Amino acid sequence: MAISFSKACIKIRFHSVTKPCCTLAPKILVMEDWELDFEWLHVQHTVKKAMQQEGLPDLNTVLFLIGIQELGRWKKKFSKEEKQDLMHIAVCRLLSFEDYFVFAGRDADGWPHWRQTREMHQLTTLRQERLLKELAVRYFKELETEQH
């Protein structure tokens, strides 16, 4: 898997071992534990290399990066509020795969906005984290597909 930045766009390459599952929802990806561990580790190493970090990034760091990608611009310093907004954008974008959110447009400053289309089921913290990781893997795979 390789990642590079080009005008705030992320370019990623990696392979997939995911499979669709129709028992939970039409679009949801369900990975076995080892598959998610494998794919998530690839995402972490890709982000680590791209961000020139020493350690592997956590889920929040990956969400932050997805938020920047969705914003479409990069700047050296984001305020604390902007960082929270970027992570919110990322979560909405990821949950849009499951039709929980739909893109509503951009505001006057160019920030994306999402409209919630249905209620989320109550999930444990661990299940929420797992879902976001699975959807983040899907996000990065779709970026790769778009760029080829």
C-alpha cells in the first residue's frame, strides 16, 4: 500500500480481502477479525508513512486525515474546533456508506455539510470503533479505485 499527497488529495494502493454481507445491511462490509486487523494495519502504515510519524496512527488520526481529504485543502495548523469539525466530517462521510448521512453541500467557506437521513442503532464503543475502521478501510479502497 502506498500513499502520496497531491494538492490535498490522497493516493493509496492496497489489496482487499473484504466481502459484502447482506445480513446486516445491503452495503455494510463485514470482515472477520483477522481481515479487519490486516486491512486496518495497512491503513495505519500508509498514514504513518504519509504523515511521517514515528508510531502507528490511531482511529482519530485516520478520521482527521479523512476529514482533510473531504475538505479538499490542507493547511499547516488547524484550530481545535476545526480538528473536531474535520473528524465530524469524516464520521459523516464514512457513515454515508451505510446511508446514515447524505452530502448536503458546502458552506460559503467551502466546508462540507452532511444531513442525517436515519437514526443510528445504539452500538457499544467497541462496535462503533470496529464499524468506523471497516468503513475507513472501504474509504481508502474507494480512493484507490477512483485514482486508477
